[in-house]
Amino acid sequence: MLPFRQPIASCSRLRGAALLIVLWTMLALGMVVIGFVKLTQNNINGLHQLRLEDRARQLAESGIVMALHPQVAPGDPVLNQEFQKDESFSARIVGESGRLQINYILKNNQRDVLVNLFLLWGLSRIQADTVADCLLDWVNPGAGRRLNGAIAEHYRAAGLPYVPTGKEFESLDEMTLVMNFSILSQLQPRWRDCFTIWTDGRLDFNSAPPDNIAAATGISLAKARELADYRNGADGLSGTADDHPFENLDSVRVFLGLNSAAFAAVQPPPCLESPIIRAESVGNAHGRRLTLQVVARREADLPVFMEWNEL
């Protein structure tokens, strides 16, 4: 019997199939290698960004440390430092008493201060009355519902899972739970910048924004802005080197054009410095910026912290 010979066409097809398998395998391996390289590159980039973020945080923390030193004043050169190219921090100190102490206002029924402020922010009279009364009802619901306020039954009727606590606010975020507060937050998204829960209620005229000055004193917003513009200096910022802080309260009174009786009606008596500060520090590491904001009382040994936020 003659030996079997595979047809030439069949051999060619087998060799072609084998070549295709080899090429496909090489392509698959190439794709795996490319994917691995991209993954490695992404990981390297991710680690680099994490390192930059950590460095920016370290720089921002350095600025906070400087700001909390009891002998460092607003605008001190040590608050702005550059260590090497593209690495720096810039810190600013502002008195926390420039903000309105919401718990003091509500406890002492200073409704007119809230209504004045809300009107300045663009609320209508009925909206301002409603938000103010709802805030007052939250901390003192036992007094009965105020004309435009809301007590427990109104919260239940609205399907809300909570009712007024009858206690002081423990955070500014808690204010957002108050019925109808969204009226305010929608018209003034930065409302938190004007309030605090940490001070004794006195308003610091050397750090208060114009809105707070006008609301507390009843003067026009334009006059309050004049005072703030003079006090803040050319850069328009409180707590910087070019500030012109007032040295006594009588000079504030004269600047605002108030007589002694009108100025004495501002309660509690205002002040020109705050024992509690809000320090903000921006760390910059090769373009990566990170901001820290701290509320603290500066002490001779260690500061007492109220808030620590990474923005």
C-alpha cells in the first residue's frame, strides 16, 4: 500500500490557521501589555497627585499653626510664606465675633436683627418675618406659635420626621432643619458666613461684614460698607496687613453717625476684638491647593478648637 499523503491545500489551511492564532495571541498579549502600562501610569499619576495633596495639606497646616500663635496678629508677615518654587502657604485671621451669634439672638428675642438681615438679603417682608418666626419657634416652642412661625404640629403635618427641639443650635447646619429656612438658603447660599454659635454674642466691628453691621445697628447698608471699606484697606479683606482697625468704639459710633443713645441700644455691647478667631490657610504644592479653616480660642499654651474644616 502506498503511504498516505495529506493534500497540499489542507496543509496550507493548517499553516494559515496557526499563523492567525499566533498573530491573535501576539495582539492579545500586546493589548494586555498596553493596558498594564496604562494602569501603571494611572497609578503613578494617582500617587503623584496624592503626594501633592498631602504636601498641600502640610503647608496649609503650617499656616494654621502660625495663625493660632497668641502673639501673631492679623496681617503678620509670618502668615504668608514661600518655601521653594511652587510651595507656599497663605493664612488669614478673622475675629469670629464679626459673625452674628444665632443662639444669643434667638434667646434674647432679637427678632429685628434677623428681619433686618433677611431684608438686606432680598427676602420680602413676609418671607423675612416667616423665617425669623420659625427660627424663634425652633428654640422656644413652648411659648406658642408666633404669627408666621411653625411648631411641632406643622412639622408633622408636613411629613417631616422631626420637630423643634426647644434647644440652642449645636451647629449651623442644624438651622437648615427649620421649616421654611429654604426660603433664606435659596436667596443667600452663603448665609453661613454671617452666623456663628461660638461667641458670647458681642459684635466685633473690626471684623464684621457690612450686612451684620447694618442688621445690628439699623444703619443703611451703604454706610456699613463705607466702614468696612475703610477698615479693610485697599485689598478689601479683613484680617490682612493693610487693615485700618478701629482703636475705640466711640470712633466707630462717630463714623456711623449714631448718637450715644442709638449706639448704646446695640446689644450686647459691641467690641473691637474677638477672643475666638477663625483662621483660614491655603497650602499650595506645585499647583495643588488645599484650604483649611479652623475656629479656635488662642491660649498661652494650647489652642482650644471648636471647628476644623477642610474646604
